[in-house]
Amino acid sequence: LWCALAEKAGPHHWDERATAPDDPWVKRQRVVLAERIDFHRWLQWLCDEQLAAAQIAARAAGMGIGVVHDLAVGVKREGADAWALGDALAAGVTVGAPPDDFNLNGQNWNQPPWRPDRLEELGYGPYREMLRSVLRHAGGVRIDHILGLFRTWWVPEGSSPSEGAYVRYDHEAMIGILVLEAHRADAVVIGEDLGVFEGWVQEYLAERGVAGTSILWFEKDGDTPRAPESYRRLCLTSVTTHDLPPTSGYLAGEHISIRSKLGLLKDDLATEFAAAEAERDAVLGLARDRGLLDPVEGESLEHQVEALHRLVAASPSAMLALSLADAVGEPRSQNQPGTVDEYPNWRVPLADADGEAVLIDDLTGHERFARLAEALSPAEPG
């Protein structure tokens, strides 16, 4: 229905009567636009068929989990979800994050948050239905910013992220419903538990069977990189994340260069580069100490990337992840947190280290992809 209405009037200039799906004017449009509504239903049916086929194919190929879907923090305010959910989402505020060392100005994600009071009044129905939808054809679900099920940084419209405040949710209800629906779907739950959080949160999630997320660059004891053997077992571990440059870009200091151009650095450029170099040398030193790099034979950037993947493979983590960008040698960031128009988030075409485009169909024969996949694979017994 929303798609048909948006086709007719555009996504931002609807009749003022079209404020909710149950409005009398909207109900009349169901009749007027019946043919287009059926067309968009058919498209949704095709998408559902393809999602089901992907999961069936993954399991048939021998994958233990199959497709892991990603649940984003929120939805676009002008989109179909926000229109259908109505006052279950808060008006006049957006979700974000307070200032930190990675984003000096904080972050505004321009997405309306759940209203905790309204969710409770609705018996958490909208939240439950959303989870059932994302788990419908999934072997697992990754919850982006799972800390938002405990508390969310609300930023008033027109204000900077630094002027926001935390709003708490009933985490026992939010997490309880999540793990119940995942159990019903026979799916694993992975929580992206990075960022600012209270110390007991990770322990609580682990007790409920929710896997955490470990990133090589963030695993430290003070300023010293932590040995991978000490990583969590109930965890998805990887070298990098979509919020950082791919590993080759990170090793080259791409994260410093981007944040400098965007005015997001905490210190001057020279100080930031020096700190990044010290961090890089410490992590590469850990790989050298384990014989994963040989300075005598030379250390190309490609060798360093492979060594770091072999390093995380030594962790006891139940799941390991390989970035698609790393798999083909792409150095450019796919996403820069805290930006909207300042950086082409999710619009950087996938390319290899030479800047040549890489298609999904080419992955199975890609030499670097095969090598990194082997680096993350468990060693054969004996």
C-alpha cells in the first residue's frame, strides 16, 4: 500500500490525510490503487521466495548456519515501516551516539527510535513482528548496535549529537523476546556489542545465549593487543568491521585520512597518525611473534592482511567472519559512521587492490578470497 501511494504522490508529498494505514482516505485508496498494490505484493512475494531459496541452498551446500540476516538500528522516517508503525516510534528525535574517540562530534543516524512506553502498551507486538519477519528465512540474525535494546542515545531534531541523552528500555523484555523468537526459528543471535556500554551488559547477553562481536583492532589490554586465545568463545570474531576501512586500508591509515577530511579527529593529524602507526606495529608484532609474518622474506600488504586473518583464527570464537572487501583486496571504506552526505556510504563499488571492479559471480575463482577463506578455516586433524 505504501509503495502504491508513494508511486502516486511521491514519497514526501502525500495528502495530509494519509497519516496512517487505517485512515479512511487511505482505506479508499486501497480500492483505487488495487492493481498497483497487487503488483507490489507480488514483488514482496518474489523477495520472500528468493530469501527462502538462498537459505535452502546454503544449508544444502553444507553450511551449519546458512544465511545470517542483519537487523539495522532503525528505519527511514519517511519510509513504509515508520508510516505503518505510527506512534510506536518517537517523533521529534533521532537515534545516534555520543561523542567518542572515533567520532569526536558524535553520531546522528537520522532514524526514529522505538518508544519504550508505547511498546509496553502494545505488548511489544510491533517489535515481535519485526523479529519474526527478519528470522523467517534465516539461520541467524546479527543485531546492529544491540546495546540499543538496553538504552538508546536520543538526539532532538535540530540538535547536535552531543546534546542528546540516553533513554532506557526494558532490556529484559527486549532481549527476552529476541531470544524467544530466535529459538522458535532455530536461529543464532549475534549482537554487535561494540562501543560505549556498561560492564554488565556483555555478561547479561552471554547468559541469554547471545553471541558477542570481537574485532582484532579493539581487543586490547590497555594499549597492548590481546592474545587471540583470550577472546570470547560465544562470539563472532573478525579482523575488521563495516564501520572501519578494510584491513589493507586500515593498515595504511585510511581511517585517519577520512576522519581528518571530515573534521572528526580528536588530536592533530601527526599525533593521530603516530598513534595509528603504534597500534598497527603492535598488532603486526603479535603476528610476527607467532611466525605468521617473516620480515626476512619481506612483508607485502597482502601478506600482512593474510597474517592478521590467521591470527584471529587462533581464537576460540565460535564464529569467524571475513569482510567481502578484504576478500578481494578493496582498500576503500564502505561506511563512515556519523556521516550522511559527507561520505558515499554503501555506494562504493566493490573493486580489487588495482581498482578493477569485482562481481559476486567472480568470487569463487578469486585467488585472494580463496587464500583468506583458507586462513580462517580450522586446520585438518593430524
